[in-house]
Amino acid sequence: MKRYVIAVAVVLTVAALIAGCGGGGEESTSGVVTVQFWHAMGGPLGDALDELVAEFNETHPGIDIVSISMGRYQALSQKIMAAVAAGQPPVLAQAYEAWTGELIENGSAEPLNTYIEGADGLTAAEIDDFVPGMLDNNSWEGTIYSFPFNKSVRAIYWNRDLFAAEGLDHAPTDWSEYEGFARRLTKDTDGDGKIDQWGTAGQISAWMFENLLLQTGGQILTDDGTAVAFDSAEGVDALEFMVRLLTKWGKVTSGYEYQNDFQAGKVAMIEGSTVSLSFMEGKYTFDMAVAPLPEQKGKGCYVAGTNVVIFSNASQAQKDAAWKFIKWFTSPETTARWAARTGYAPVRMSATASEAMTARFAEIDGLKEVLQQLEFASYEPRSGAWYAGRKHLEEVGVEGALRQRMTPPEALIEAARLVNAALAGQ
Amino acid sequence: MTWLERLKRKSYMDPLTAALYLVPAGIIVVVFRMLPIGSAFLLSFFDVKMGRIRGFVGLAQYARLFQDPTFWSSLGTTAYYVLGVVPLSLFLSLFAAVLLNQKIRALGFYRTVYFLPVVTSLVAVSMVWKWIFHPRLGLLNYFLQFLGGGSLQWLEEPRGIFEMAAGALDWSWWPGGLAGPSLALIAVIVVAIWRGIGYNIVIFLAGLQNIPDQYYEAARIDGASPRQVFWNITWPLLSPTTFYVLLSTTIVSFQVFTQIYLMTGPPVGGPMGTTKVIVYYLFEKGFDAGGNMGYASAVALVLFGIILTLTLVQRRIVERRVYY
């Protein structure tokens, strides 16, 4: 008899556990709407996000946003896709445009127009206040499916002290200055025949290449998005420049080590996302400033970062709560604080005049000009095919050339072959 | 007489009873092995995105698969991995097992040490080794420099090892196409061998202890040398075990995923895609944004076919030399 009781207890416990696992997206009975929010914010970014989420939860009784970090973006995308396939998506998640496109096709992304136009929506003036282009980039055939959340642009970070020692008083404004300054700042300071101070440093990054490509007048894909266009004379120009810059007057480091070297004063300037600010905060002692990217044939700047989507499986109460969060998060006041804290671009124009951003501009010299790049910024192709193909550009095109396994033209031809195969496969 | 009483009276070997005992394991095998294999087979003929079947495409995905250059390169990488892991792992574990089969002091200690990596979480193992291989802060480069050598890029080195060796020896005649597996892949192979050896040792030890002592005694009386004893008694009588270890190590090696996922990149499979093995390729094609489960299923079935063929070939060729 005793054994029987134990067996029943075990079965019941297991059943309860299994039932508990399946109940992730349910609303609790206490009247509080729980909204699972999956994101890929870690380190200082995750801390900043968690604090804002906690503040939202405190000021919005009845809503509980549960912030869950999934690690890297790639892991986040894999988890979202698997969760959607299993019919258990979260309510809210960060998503690149390419992921949103997939979700729309699958009928999993909630159209947001009714929320924007609804009672708790946004006025026309508020819509106009969003950074130009951002909402368009979140629209598919006239319907808005996602909202800009954490958007960043690239910037030059420069060490004023090292520049001054070389008689330089400004960050490079064009490619010839970029390379010339990097050359002058590459030095053997103690005379042992080894270089101790590099002009620049960077990591293997398709994003850097894409920006250079834009500055020299090239484009990533053909206008209809069906074939590669980066294997052009402009592409070779951009990649050759990148290789010269980072292998002659700089070095390629793994991961974010180039940031550490810059903080340590071993590298005079680096190019990086505005978000690097939050990772470098308080870790350097020299006079640091940021500047917009140098231009070549023209200015060029691709926006990076993700948006947020609401999943259509969620209950109406959850979707309404998620919308409230999006509206609050992208309000001029919150986006300004988020931006000042993390280095992401504020998504509202009026946010630049806010107290938080004014204080931040005073702290970081040049940040205002860096963020002004948003006014002419471009966005990468949004197709899932390009998202899959982009990896090849990075690991064959850019990495192949930077590690000097191939010449830039060879690397681009090889990358183009692989990306075109990926584009054709969709 | 109820069916239960009848069951109780029947002998242990009764086929019905045997079948009944097999049911629990059978259910698990069918539900978690057979059904997924069957559904993967079916899915490979369909366009499947995010769990939604969007249409029948016949063999189109197989055709696309064979035209994808990344599929072939990941297959090549997997072949390098298997060729790197299987022979060395087999040799080292057999060698260690023979030594551990002697009557030496602290035997339990040694057996434990060799088995420790097997019971350690693969995730933890991968992270620790990733640090050991770190180009600037890693232990391995520290030792290399201590011994007067230069440092290597290890997991970040896309150059093939033959190419690196030819470069170091100034063999300019070495053909550029024969670069070999990247040093990054070699680093992963080293960890795989280190990690898998303990398990194989245990299997080999069990095999060794199954060999009756009389043969060894007889050999000793006849004055056989240790080498003769090994080649004429141990090796042939151990052959069923060796065959099993060969098969299982080959199969497991073809399916390597975790170490690649954790140790390489970002992006995973780097540097320059030289550690992208077939199962990671499958995962990427199925789970990344823009992925297609149907296509990934096709990859899985091709891999299944490859492993099955290889196993059959091994049985044909190797099993003839096995003494049961």
C-alpha cells in the first residue's frame, strides 16, 4: 500500500511539472497581466533594460513585463523560431527586420496599426517625431509590425591625447585623413623595433565593410534584392581600404579586444558602434571623443540594432500590455534615458533636446554629431535571404581578406558566389 | 486463472513476457527515435517554415542541397573531424586500457582520472578549453612562449595545418589546395579526443577482462614476449570490442555539435567557416531566421544515409577480421 501511495505521488508530481512547463504564457489569476519579453541584451545593456522594465512594472500596476535575456542575437532568433514552431512564443521580443519578415509571412507578428490608431495610440505629431526612416523600416506594405527599440550607428572613437601628441586636433573627416592619421599614429614609442601604438584596430565586421561600401557609392544587393552588388569596383575599393587600414596601420583582434586596447591607450582610434560607449564607461583615463564616420564619395551610415514585435498568439490583454510597454519605452523621455545610458540612438527627434541627452552630449564630445548621422542613415536589405547570406560576406568576404587568405577582389567574388547561392535558395 | 496469474506461471523466457519487458524501452525508442526519423523523412519533401507545412516540393530540397557549396564544405570539415578523432581516440584509449589492465599501484586513481572528462559537463569542458586556447590569455600559448616558441591563434586560425607546416618549413612546392583542416578544427579535435577517451577506455577494459587468463598463462609458459602476447592473444580476442568502439566513435563523431557550438566563433563555425560541421549546418538551416525545417530534414537524412553506408561498409570490411 505504501509503495502504491509513493507511486501515485511520483506520477502526480511529474504531471504537475509537465503542466507547469506548458503554462509559460498564461495569465495569472490575480489580475496581473504577465508579458514575457525575450531579448538579447547582456552586460551593461541588460542591466539598463532590466532597470527600465522594473520602473515600468512599478508605475503600471496590473502589468508584469518579465525580461528574459537569451544571450546572443543568433540564440534569440533560434529560440524565437523554435518557440513559434512549437506554438509557444513569448508575447514580446526583440527582432531584426529579417526575422519580423519571416514572422509576418507565418502570421505570427501582430500588426500594430490598430494600436497606434487606438485610444491608447500615438498622435500624428508623435509619429512624426520618430527618427525619419525608422518607422518605414518597420513597415511591410503599409502596415507597421514592429517598433524601433535599440538602434545604433557607427562612430570613430578617438584618443585626443594621442592625437595631440602627433599635432592632430580633429578626428578624420574623409578616407585619406582616416588612413593618413592612422599611419602617423602607428608608432614604435620605445625604439625596440616593435610597434607599441597602433593607429587603429578593429574586429572582423561586415557592418564596417557595408558602411565603407556606402561611403564609396556602392550597394549591398541589386535594387530588386535578388543578387549581390557588393562584388563591384566600389566593393573592392572599400575592402582594400579596410584591409590596408586594419592590417598596415592597425590590427585585427578577436571579439572586442580592440576596445580594451583603445581603453588602454595602445590604439589611437577605433571605429565601433555607439553602444560601445556603455561598455567603455569609466574604463579610460584619457581625453576621449567620438566623431561621425569619415566620408569618401559621400557620407554613408547603416543603422544596426533590433526592433520589438508583439506575437499574435498572445491574449488581447497581453498584447495591450505589451503595446503599453512599447509606447512607454519609445516615448521621448524613456528613449532619451535609454540612449543616454546605453549609447543606443534615441528613436525620437525631440529626445535629443531632453535633459538626459543634453547632459550626455556635454559628457561625450562629438556624440551629438554622431547621432545626427541618423538623418541620412540607410538600412540594410530586410529579406531573410540576405540575413542568411550576410554571414558569408562576413566570414568569407571580410574575414578572408582581413586574415589575408585572399586578396579583396578574390574574397568578394567568393563571398558573392556563396551569398548568391543563399539568395537563390529562398 | 487471470491473465496475470498465467503470466506469473509462465517461464521467464516466455516470448510474451519478454515482449512485455521490452515495452517500456520500446516505447521510448519508437517515440523519440523512430517517429522523428520517419517524420524527418516525410518533412524533407515539404517546404516547412516555423512548424508550418507550406507545400510539397518533392526532391527539390535535395537538389538544392547538393548545389550548395556550404553543404559540401561542411561535409569536408566533418570528414576531417572524423578522420582526426576516430583513429587517434581508438589508439590512445586502447593503449591506456592495456596499461590500466595491469596490476599497478593506484589503479583506481588512474581509472578515475581518465574517466573524469566523460562525466564532466561538455558545456563546462568546452568553455574551459576555449580559455586554454585563447590566443592572448590562454594557458597553451603561455606554455609555448615559456618553452621559447611563438604563440598560435588556435581557435581563431583559419589556415590549414599542412599549409602552416609547409610555410614553416619553406616548402613552397606544397600545393595550395592541400591546406588540410584548419588549426581551429584541430583544437576542437584535441578536445573531442581528450573528452571521449575515458568512455572508450572503460569499454576496452571490460573487453580486456573478458579474455580468459588461461590464454595468457599458456603464453607465458610457452615463453611468449609481451608483444607476441598482445598481437596473438589480446588483439584478436579484443576485436569484437574494438569493432564496437570503432563503430560507435565514428557515428558519434559524425554527429558532433556541442563543442563546435560552444568553442568556435562568433560566428559559430568560424574562423572562416572552417569548423562548420554538417550538424551545425543542419541546425543553422533549420533554426536560424529564414531557416526551413524541410531543408534541414533533408540534410539530416543525407547525414543518416552517409552514416548508415559507412557503418555497412565497416561491417563488410572490418567485421571479417573480428573473432567472436
